[in-house]
Amino acid sequence: MELEDIRQAAVRIDGQVERTPLTRSETLSRLTGAEIWLKFENLQFTASFKERGALNCLLQLSGSERRRGVIAMSAGNHAQALAYHGQRLGIPTCIVMPRSTPNTKVEQTRIFGAEIHLEGSVFDETREFTRRLAEERGLVLVHPYDDPRVMAGQGTVGLEMLEQQPDLEAVVVPVGGGGLISGIAVALKSQRPDIHVTGVQVERFNAAAAAFREESARVAKPATVAEGIAVKSPGTNTLPIIRQLVDEMLEVSEEQVEDAVFKLIEIEKTVVEGAGAAGLAAIMAHRDAFTARKTGVVLSGGNIDMLVLASILERGMVRSGRLVRLQVEIADVPGALGELTRLLGEFGSNIIDIAQERTFGGSSVRATLVDLSLQMRGEEQIDHVVDGLEARGYEVQLI
């Protein structure tokens, strides 16, 4: 894959995918110490960059291949992209997804008329089933990342970023199988060899990062909040490009990814899935490496399961000290609970949930434990509430 392949892809898909904005984030820049420019690929119609590569591949199929139809294995974003553009172009699509794929991605793919199979507990099992089905039915396999046509389409993200902000000094890209970062690296390094290209993986699925460092990958854990980049091995076409053009590969924890999703919602008012937030997570975790650099961050997708999103928001509220649980012992007498709730109101905290435990807790048969979920303004108010209760003789425990 060369720069010219990416330029041709840009012409080929022009007007059929969004030219997404690249916008400076003042707040995230102050928070991280870098100059953060966000590339909003979550604003594509199917909410991810995958449309670029899928469409570029479909547009290069022969008439015979179009009539036979295409097949792909995907955790969701590639599936939606292929199904959507396949429907637009009149090309039958068959999609194979891991059984653990979030329901939102399955349903959104089904909307576009694709034939869907749920097979395999991890991506590699899904891939093997897909290969067999493609052979049996004579379908054209459109690989989600290890296809030069797909890689070239994804590289148009990099072309746009340089056109929109020619002075970028660094770009941070989420990495699963490596299709996105391969295309972006070729697009950037061919024009600006000085740009620092960083790939990001989650610790639970670090195969590309390990291969980049010529180390053994960790044994993949069963699940990650960034399921879109939960790939056990990089592509045979993508890995050589990563080794040649990518400057470094970083890894982030589940908690760091969750925090990045939370901050993008709170600060930028944009919904990003775990994989899409990995780039910001890396910058927040490795701030010294990006200080004062004009850094482009690819928000690669926004297809997050609503239950996962709800959990991330609640956990983010806990981590930021805005949602806490306290356990307070009170006398088991009339009015004791009312006095406790009165004091909490006096201290400015809002009670979200409250429960009493008589049988399994308490230091005395005449005492009861009260579990409270409270809404706070942050750590400072937590200290104010706890100190205030203890000053009035209550035994308080943060849970």
C-alpha cells in the first residue's frame, strides 16, 4: 500500500462518507498539557471510521463479485459499514459476529439487510467460521483490517487530518488488527516523516504492541470495554507497516479507557465507545510524552452498548467523588434515621438510595447499620460530610 492508493481511495469514496471534523479541545488540552485535536470519526453515519475501508473495497469489486455478494467477520463496526454500503450499492452482505457482540451493534447491522451469524466466543473463532462459510458459498471475503483496499480506505483519515491541520506534530490511533493505523501511518509519514505516530492497545489485548516490541503477547482476557480492538493478532499486511512507520505502541488499562469515555461525554458532549477512547486514555496516562505537542486523536467509533455506557457513567461518578456509599451506625430508636437524613441535608448531600440492616450488622442489638448512596460535588464534600457526621458521634465507613 502506497500514498497513491490512499489518494485514489479518497477520490473513490468522496461524497459517500463524511469528511469528519478535526477540532481543538481547549479543556482537554488544559487537562493533559498537550494541544489536543479530536478527529470525530464517531460522526460517520454508522458511527465509525470503518465505512471508509469497507466502501473503498466494495467499489473495487468486479460485476461478478458484486452479484455473488460479500462476507465479513466483525465485532460490529466493520459489519455495520459493510452492510450499509452494501445495501446502498445493491451488493448482498453476510456478516459473522462473535457471540459476545453488543446487541446494539447486532441490531444496527440487521437494519441494513445483512444476513447475520453469531459464531465464536472470540474474534479468531469467528474468523475461522467466516473463512469456511465464504468457501462453501463462494462469497467475497472483505477482511476488517488485513486487506490493502480496506487499509487504504482507512488511510483517508490521515489525509484529512493533515489537510485540516497541517501543523500536527503527533497522532494517536487505537489499534486492534492494525488496519487504521497502517493506513494513517502511510498517509502521514509519506508526507511528513517528522510526525510522531503512536498506536494504543488495551492491556488485555496487546498482540500488536507486543509484536511491535518483539515480545510475547499476554494471554488475552475474556472481555474488555474496548471490544472493537479486542484482536488476538495483527494482520500479515498491517504488522510490517506498523513496525516500519509507527513510532511507539502504548497500552492502557480498562479503568483508563472508562475514564476517557467518561471525560469525552462530560467535556466534549460526544459519545465514544471504548476502542474510540483509547487514544485519549493513552495521552492521559502518559502525559509527559505529549506535553506541548499538537496532537491529533482519532475518536474511531461511537457504537457503545447502552448498558456498558450506563455502567461507565456510574463508575465515573464514583471515581470522581460525585457518587459515594457510606455505612453509618445509628441507634435503633424512633427518630434516629430522621436525624441522620436531616444532617445529610444540612451538609448539602443528596440521598440517592438508603437501606437499613438490623440482622447482619451493628455493634449492638440496639443499633442498626444504614447504607447510603449519596450524590456529592467531589472529594472535598465527601470529607465535609464524613467529618461532620463523625464530629456528631456517628461511626462512618466509606464503602
